[in-house]
Amino acid sequence: MSQILRIGTRDSQLAVWQATLVQGLLKEAGVPSELVYMKSEGDIDTVTPLYALNVTGIFTKTLDAALLNNRIDIAVHSMKDVPTQLAQGIQQAAVLKRASYKDIFVYKDGIDFLNDFNSEATIATGSTRRIAQWLHRYPSHKVENLRGNVNTRLRKVEDHNWQGAIFAAAGLERIHLRPEKSIDLDWMLPAPAQGAIMVVCREGDDYPLQSCQPFNDDDTALCTKIERDFLHTLMGGCSTPISALAEVKKDKVVFKGNICSVDGKKKIDIEKEMDSVDSKELGLIAANRLLQSSEAGQIITSIRNGKN
């Protein structure tokens, strides 16, 4: 009989959905498995803004430790939460085909105010990246902190005097919670690897690695690598205002990225495309091109110093 793979997951509804998806894919490949539920540090503190916690891998550290302690065999993560440098002793086992990479705006009473870039409104998000891009577009808006799992955050939108809040489309759509009162933010570049799911295992543990290979999606793995390389090269972590999107279009990879000052007053964009076969280093190339700009250097210095 095959070894039963122990799948580590956070116990939120979305995390369990993602782990159950992986469990189903393993079953299709003839691999038995079971779920092991855990709480991450980011799940326990649902009040402090993520950028103030200043902990890399706040949603992944608990599962990393469980992997290294042999309590689980694989862990399933929203890829955008995974540090660009995996913990020592842990390796990527698979990247699933990407769902929507988009951010969406969930609103309460209407969206006419979004057509006036000088309007005054209060919206909510816990993401530094979303705050910076939003304030760049709507400098007169006020942004308040929004933390918790998706169910909690949706409830807070109803309970607070906000015009709306920003969510990842994939997170709400996967568990069928996207409200009718929501729109895609097509102008907002996503977090690197947003909408993708990563499975990790211990280095040197071949059985989990080989078990996950049948559902590794090559295009998503390539694009998320490019995006995460861009983030890593620009010093970024999960709580930095850096955005990136790579897409395979026929035989090309089209890349868009930006970096913003935390207050949204400055934003630098870059676009680049390469042949797919040559595109593995596209994220590094784009980031280094951006770093040639003195303005980008100033933004990075200000982020490192904790200033706007």
C-alpha cells in the first residue's frame, strides 16, 4: 500500500479548500493522503496590520516547522504568502494552474465615486501594496486596516462605515463568497504569484515530490517564478508595495511590474516581454532595469527605512 501523505494546512476555510483540492489531485494520481490542520501566527493575530507585524512568512512558518519536524509530508500555501526564499530544508513540489490573479473591490452602496479621482472616501485593506496603488490613483481617500480570514473581512465591510474593501478575486471565488456588489480592479497590478497555489515538501524527500509532479502547471510555475524573482531582487517581501504579473501569450512571456512609495505618491512601472524559451530570468532582468532608475532606488531606501 502507498504511503499516506500528511497534508499540512491552515484551518481557515480558504486554506482547507486549497488543501482539499490538492488531496483530490493526489487521489487522481493514486496517492492516499490526510489533512493535518494548524493555526499560523498570522491567523492568531488578526488585528495588527500585516506590515506592522514585520514577520516574513507569517502564514507559512508554522507549516514549515511541521514539515522540518516530520509532522507532515507536504504543505499547501497561497503562493503569494510564501517568502521568495524558501526555508532551508524545504523545496517546491508543485505549483497548481493559476486561478484569477486580479484584485477586486467589494462595495456597499455604489461605485460612482470611483470615477472621480479627487473624491473623498474610506476603503479598507491590510495590504501595503494595495494601499499604495489605491492612494496613487485616489490620493484623497482614507484607507483603514482590514485583517482576518475572508469571512471575517466580508463581515467587517458590512459592519463598518467604509465605501468598500479590496480582496483577491481567487480567494473569494474559490469558496463561492464573491458578492454581487464587486468589480475587478483591472488597473491594479497583483501581488507576485497572486491566484496561484504552491505545494512544498522536505528537500530530499522524493516520494512527496514525485507524487505532486502530475499536477504541476509549467506555465504557472514559470510566471510565478518570474514575478517572485522580481520581488526578491527589489528586496521585497509580502508586506512591500511591489506588484508583478507575468503571462504566457503564445510563444512570449509578457511581464508588467511596479514599485510604489508606501504613501502612493510615487510609482514606477516597467513592462517587458521575451520569448518563452528564454524568459526564465525575466524577473531578474526587469528588476535590475528598474534599479537603474534613481527614483526606484529612493523608493526602496525609504521603504527600508520605514518612511514614505
